Amino acid sequence: MRKILLLFGLLLAACSSGEMAASPKADTITCTAAYRADVTQPIEREESITFSDSDDEQSVAFTDMVFHAAYSTGKADNERALRLWVTNRMETPVLSEAEVAVYHSQLYQLPNDSGPQNQFVGGHGFTGLNYSYAPDSSAELQFWCEVG
């Protein structure tokens, strides 16, 4: 009888979808950017931005790069998402689209009613640790986002 129960348990496990239970919807998402002017130097400056459950866009300017993040609740288009991108830093007051260079871009599409879930060790949240480099300098920008 034990063998039958064990076999039945294994059969159920093999036939399951393998999906994990959904985590609760995040109250806040915090993105952190750490900048250094040269990869041989220590981090000079670290800044964090936080999103609540409302549409928002924020950015942090560093010497050679700008870290941008935009959160969409999905209420307008049913597509909840976090978009992250890194651009050059221009000193002119108004930039034309031709003057802005995007060095790095990522989109995290999120379920409307759950998650995301912090999954990376080292405190690097649900995005993991990302690196972006300015092509005309030796500057480096590290960034990650985590659920609060």
C-alpha cells in the first residue's frame, strides 16, 4: 500500500504545472543606482527612488549618465510594468531626441495582481544587479530594483 501511495504522490508531482504560488502585489518598488566615474574606483554616489502603486517616472542624474525608471500600474492599458533605462547626460536645458543616447534599456512586465518577488541574493531584488557603461568614458552605473 505504501508503494502505491508513493507512486501516486510522484505521479501527482510529475503532472503538476510546476508554477509557484503568486506572491502578493508589491506595495512599493525601490530602485537603487550606484555610480562611479571609473571602474577602478569605488562607488562615489548611490541614490534610490521609490514607486508606490501609481503611475510615475523618475530619474537620477550622475556625471556621465542618467538613470531613468518608469512604473505603470496597468490601469490605463492592463499592462503593469517597470521600465528602466540609462542615457547620456547632456548639459543643454532642452534635449532633442537626436541628442539623447540610450545606453541600456530593460522592461519588466508584471502581473496585474501579484509580485514581483525578490529572488536574487546579495540584496539585488527582482531585477538582479545590472551594469551600464558610458561609451565615451570609463564611468559605470550599477542598478537594481527590489520590492519593499
